[in-house]
Amino acid sequence: MRIHLLDVLRGISVSAMIVYHFFWDLGYFGFIELENITRGLPLLFAQCIGASFIIISGISLRLASYSSNFSAKFLKRLLVLVLICLAITSITFYLDKKSFIFFGILHFLVTCSLLGLLFVKIQNNKILFIVFVCSLVVSVSNIKFDLPSHFSWLGLNSEVPITNDFYPLFPWVSFYFFGLCVSKHVEIFLTHRNSSCRNDYSKFFTICKGLQILGRNSLTVYILHQPIFFSLFLIFIRISS
């Protein structure tokens, strides 16, 4: 059974991402100061959006693993993500070689999907909790090494690379393992809410239905929303100049 409320939660994250990227684009095209969007509370807002996506991805992977055709769906989605990641890296490298995206959130999710495949069938939550705690310890300990730049995706390098979208393995993998760890509890809670709040759901049917659609098509929305925004901004600039 599909858990609709999980789609709604993902849809909320997608909506928040669209709002943030709109203001980021305003800064990028010089309508506002870009620094005001990339630090302080706006940066925290963006990080919370990223964390919510990662946690939901961890939850979704483990719940999806219970289906009979999990392997086929997993491989298909992984292949799609890898191709999109290659496209993002290639296009951003062509546009700006100094700050191209080499390990953004989709690259990170591909890596986490492969890691998650090693742990997703573990039924003992204590083991998953230990894995989560270990990753959290590494993340909060702020361990840094003078590693070559091609290992910067680990998040353990002393110097942070210049890139427009960077989600290194540490500390973000902790959120993914947290999602794996709590997935069974979330499934029980959301399944119960699915059946117990249908009357409440009907009161907000239009809003929830829209968020569900966004949540179910989050990857498509993620890929298309920025090209659409950029096109609209360029058209506006051309018309107004």
C-alpha cells in the first residue's frame, strides 16, 4: 500500500525547495544580493530542505524493499539517477568550469542508495541504530584530513571545493541512515494516519492532492523547475531591457 502522507511530506519539501531556488535565482540574476540567500537563516532553511529529502529517501528505500519487484525498480531508478547526474555535471561544467556541480544532492542520493542496499534488508533496528550513531559521531566530530581534491565528496577534506550544489557524504549520510533506522516506526504511524484521518484529509483535498502529485513526481520537478525559472528570468530580462 502506498503511504499517501509520505508523498505529502515529500511534496512539502519540494514546495520549499522551489521557493528557495526562486529566491536563489533572484540573487543569481542580480535582483537581490545572492549572499543574503546563501548564509544565515536562508542557508539553514535550504539545509533543512535537503535534510528532509534525505531522510524521506532513507525511509522510502526501506519501505520499497518490502515489495516483490524491488530489485527491478531499484535498478531502473538508479540508472535514471546516474544518467541525470552525468547530465547535471556535464551541463554545469560547460556553463561554469570553476563551480560546476560534481557531487550535488542527486549524486549524493545515488551513493546513499548503493550504501542503503547493504543495510536495507537488516531487520534488527539495533544494527541500523549503531550505523546511524557511528555516522553521526564522524559527522559531528569535524574530522578533517588533507586529502586529494577528488576525495572531497567524502566531506572530510580540510578545504571545501567551490561548487553550486554540494552534499558530501559526511555529515549528510547521517540523515539517510536515520531515515533507514526509523522507517518501520514511520510506516506504522503514517499507515495509521492514512486510515484514521480520511475525514480531515477531505477538508484539505485540493492542497493535499497537489502536494501528493509533487511528492510522487519530485525527481521530475527537481530536474525541470530550474530550467523553467532560468528561462522565465531570461525572458523577463530581455523584455525589460
